[in-house]
Amino acid sequence: MPKLKIETLLDEKPVKIMAELPAAVHRDLVAYAEALARETGQAIEPTKLIAPMLARFMAADRGFARSKRIHRSPTVGDG
């Protein structure tokens, strides 16, 4: 079985959002959670995968990373 891209889930304070997913995406999310459970031996709630999947997607988007660097606001103490 190929190694899955999502390996571990960080335990951070969540921000609650509500979203609708197409049925096919939900089925794939459930299937991914099942595959991850087989690989790690730990059951995972499919909805817990959404945040790390989005984070990985955004991290891999070079255009977004470039835009984020360009539009980053200065932090306190900079400049």
C-alpha cells in the first residue's frame, strides 16, 4: 500500500466552521480515514482530516505561498 500523505494530526485548539461537501468528496474522505486507520492502527474521525488536508494543499501551492509572502503584514518589532 502506498504511504499516505497525511500521517499525524496535531492536537491544536480548533476553530469551528460549517461546510457542505459533495457526496463523492465525503465518500472519499471516509475511505481515506479508513485507509489511514489500517495504516496506523488508530481509528480517526473523517472530519478530523479536513484541516490537515487543506493545510497540505495550501502549503504545496507555490502561487499561494508567493502571494502570502508578498502580502504578509509586518509583525510587531519589525522595521
